[in-house]
Amino acid sequence: METNTGANEEQFTGLILVSGIDSPGITEALFQTLSPFAVTILDIEQVVIRGRLILTVLISLSPAHTKAIDEDLEDCASKIGVDIATSFESSNQLAIAAKKSLLHVVVLSQNLKPAAINAVASVIAENHGNIERIHRTASYPLTAIEFTVSGADLHLLRPALALTGNEQGVDIAVSPGGLMRFAKKLIVMDVDSTLIQQEVIELLGAKAGVLKEIAEITESAMRGDLDFEASLRARVALLKGLPESALKDVQSEISLTPGARTLVRTLSKLGHHIALVSGGFEPVIAPLVAELGIDHMRANNVEIKDGKLTGELIGPIIDRAGKALALKEFATAHNIDLEQTIAIGDGANDLDMIAIAGMGIAFNAKPAVKAAADSSVSAPYLDSVLYLMGISREEVEEL
């Protein structure tokens, strides 16, 4: 058959859609069928879901070859047992324009419903965004779906989708695309009820017999109803007389949040820097830092005299402002821009660092924190943060 085309001949574009049960050799057979023709491959996309294949190919070709290609592809489909649909149309634009200013929208849910996807797609469209690609990045312990979006403004789409996430009961993160998405980052985490499942001061309060009083003050502070420093000093005062050994004793009562070890290990292997900032106490947190290989820590210190807690604090207080300052200082130490930082926390004490970070994540947080954060995680798995960063479950398991 004739495959040469004139230099000035009008060109067509052809869209080829292959679908069917996946099996070895389908891609080979398709491109073997196209090989005799003077066509150029412009784009390819393939996905396999539960053993079913969808393969799309965009080509440029001579209009004189459309009928022959169609016939040969029909024969190919019959031989390999798939469906092949084609669409040819005139086009003088053979190159595909590069999409700029892409955004990545990640939806997380333990029970993802069609209505949630519909709502997300609707908000993207309302904000003049076009969905270029949708793919799954995780299927357990929750489902993570990532949308690649063009044409939308990050600063408009992010708050709009935050409202959608609250309405639909899903977690949504919006982040800019480009190479900087995969650049080295600084990840700063709160400790109590974030990295670990407990509130250390409440564990100490139980040993001192003042758990109820401390819990009431803690809850008020986390809601933002009480100044953190005042609340911390009030709670520490209740610990007066507690043996120093209690600080070590509570270490055995601490349990990491599910996924915490995976999060830290994965980020470390990828070359990111990790820091802990806590309104809790350095003697209790330090062993975790050493065990997990965390780069930096900043926390409060209690005064100890004659082997007992005096009920006073020593050194600077790590409050809202202190956490934000720590984030800035850690970023400066590693020459990392604030845009490349991530702050994760659950309480009012984390609001300042969440506000200044490139991505602020509310982890099983109070309503005020969720409202202020760029994104949130409601599932009890700390490694879900990896999906918000564009890291898939398969990549995590490979690491």
C-alpha cells in the first residue's frame, strides 16, 4: 500500500481508542498495524482497571490513509479480541501545546461516593478548570484519587474545594504542579494527637491524679478559647511534686499514630527533612526523635529539683508563635523556601505554622484548624499525607 505523503499535503489527526480484556501483546499488535503507515504518534495514554484495558493513541496522518488504517485496525481488533474505535479529522496543528500552570487535586476518602466526585468536578468547572487526567494513587486503607487540572487559579480553587470537602465528607488537597512538586521539602509535625495518639501532659496528669483537671484545660486550649502559654503553665502547675521518673514512665504508654512510621520512613528515603514541634515536653519526645531518625525537634521543658517536678517551666515556651518560628528557622537551615514546607497539626496551637507553610494540613483537627488549613485528613492514618504530596501507595510500598 502507498504510505508516502506530500510535504504540503493537509494532515489529519486520528484518535484511536482500544478497550477490552487486558492481555499481553495488545500494544504490540496495535503499533505493528500502524507501522506501515506514515503516521506520527502525538499522544498515548493507557490504564488498566480490574483487568480491563483502555488505551488511547493520538496520531497525525495523511487523509489518504484514513480508510486503510481504519480497515487494518478493524482486522487487528478482531484478531486480538478487543474493541477499537477511531475518529479522524482535519487538523493543521500537529503539535500538542504544553499545558502550563497545572494543578493537582487529591481527594481522599474511606468511602468515596459518586456525589463527591460530581461535586469536585462541578467546582473545578465553575472555576474555569479543565480536568486533563484522573487516576487512583491509593486504594487502601483509603481511596486516593488525583485530578490533574488546567486553567484554574490555585488561590480560588483551593478554598472552593475546601468547602466541597466539608460538605461531602471527603478530604481534598490542591497543590501546584511542575517540578517543584517533587523538590526537597521540610515537613514539620505536631506531636500530641498527631504523630502520637496521646496527649503527654494528660498521661502525666493521670500519674499525678489530676487528669480530669488537666483534660479540661487542654480541651479549652485546643479549641482556642484559652491562651496556650497560660493554659500550659496552669497544667504544669498541677504536676508539682510528680517524680522525675514519671517522664520516662509515660514513654512506654505512647503509641504512634497509624501510618506515622511509614510517613517518616518514606519522606526520609526521598530526601525530605522532618521536624517535630510540640507544646509537650522534650524529655518525653527526644526518644521518639532518635528512634525515627527525625532531623529536628523543638519542645518545652519542665523544671526539676530534687528529683521532682516543681510545677514550673524553664526556657522559651513553644506556643503558636514558637512553632511558626521553628518552622522558619528549620527551613532557613536547609535553604528551603516556605512554599516548599508542609505543616501538620490538629489544634489551635498549630494555626500559625499551618498558615505560613506552603501546605498546611489539619490532621483529625478541630473545626477552627480545618477551616484555616489548605487541606485536611480525617482518616486516622498519618501516611495519608503522602498521597496529598502526590506520592502513590505503590511508590510507598516500593520504598
